[in-house]
Amino acid sequence: MTSSDSSSPPTLEDVAKVASLSRLNLGEDALDSARNDLLAILKHVANLQTLDVEGVEPMPKPQDTVNRLAEDEPGQCLDREILLAMAPKTEGSFIAVPKVLGEGGA
């Protein structure tokens, strides 16, 4: 966060900045609620960091499950005109998407 002390709780300004970077338009009430949620999450993480895990083997996942993946097989493609008709915005024969990487692009 922008606070000078990394252990200090996030301010409303910190939450507003994260919301802006996430392209979320939050009002004052929502910012306060999001700050409270973030404080609860950070408190939980701090509690987890106090646990003694000496000698505990790391687990890549909690269960020994295997994903059954189907073979990739080409199927019938959607017609371009139908696809473009479903898109919220187009530019010529392309689907237009909002810029997400800031003012200068990539």
C-alpha cells in the first residue's frame, strides 16, 4: 500500500487506488466496506503467519485428485458474422476491447 509503514492498515486512499487500478467504480460507502473486508483478510493472513509449520511438508494441493482432460479435437467454428453480432462492440471485422494496460498501451 502507499502507507509508509508496511504493517500499517490500508487507508481509504489506498483502497481507492487499488479500486481504480482494478477499474472498479466504488462510492464512499463501498470503499469503507471494501477497506473493512481487506482489513479482515489481512488480519487472517497475519494469524496464519503466526502458525508453527516447522516440519510440515508443503502440499501443492490439499487432495490427490487428477484432472481428466479430454483430447483437444477441432470442432465446427462459429460463423464470423454471428460472432460479431454477439460482440458488445466491433471495429470493422474485429471485436473491440477496452485498453487495460494504461495510457501508453503495452
